[in-house]
Amino acid sequence: MAAETVFGKIVSGEIPVEIIAETERVIAFPDQSPQAPVHVLVIPKTTEYPDVAELAAGDPSLLAEMVDVAKQVAAQHGDGDFRLLFNNGSGAGQTVFHVHAHVLCGGLEERSLVGS
Ligand code: 5GP
């Protein structure tokens, strides 16, 4: 089980966000510090998985559902093409240890990675 994070508080509703897309197991909401014209975070509602490697090992169908939600977000809020980025581990820039996908659309030509 992952430690309590800000994303757990978003899932529980303690921290309100604009819900961009939602399924029974996944929600998507805007990143508070956007790095592209469309920058949405897709997260599972479960707090069980701190990073994408653990999610892939523990519940690959949930990972696939996150990718499907990312595709829907890109179709509805961008031109359908998107970059999907997971930071896995603090050394890779991960700061919130509740697995999340960055969905980035538009204005990506000059950007290679999310992060500082
Ligand atoms: P990481 O660096 O862990 O891959 O990405 C964490 C992302 O979460 C960052 O892009 C950061 O801007 C975003 N973030 C952190 N706290 C919040 C929050 O409370 N609300 C929203 N909407 N985004 C957050």
C-alpha cells in the first residue's frame, strides 16, 4: 500500500479538482503546473500502487484502463495525439507516490520531457 499522498486526497474529494474524465477505477484532472497546452493527470482511484512499475506487475488491466482514459482525454481536449509520461522513482523526477500518467497534448515539438 502506498503512503497517503495528495492524490489520495483528490480521490477522496478532500482536495477538489476539475474532473476531466472518470471511470469506476480511474480519474483524470488537470495538472496544477501545466507543461503543455493540455496537461492532464490520469490516476487510479486505488492508493495501492506508488508507481507504474508496481501497477504493471500488480494490475496490468488497470494500467491499460489508464491508457484508455488518456486516449479519451486527448481526443476530447487535443487533436487525438498525445504524449504519455510516467516518472518512476524520485531519481526520475517522481514527486507524488500514487501512480499517475501525465497526458500532454499540443505544443510538444520543443519539449522532450516533463520535469524541471
Ligand atoms: P511527478 O513529478 O510525480 O511525475 O508529477 C506530479 C505532478 O503532480 C506534478 O506535475 C504536479 O504539478 C502535480 N501536482 C502535485 N500536487 C497537485 C495537486 O494538488 N493538484 C494537481 N492538480 N496537481 C498536482
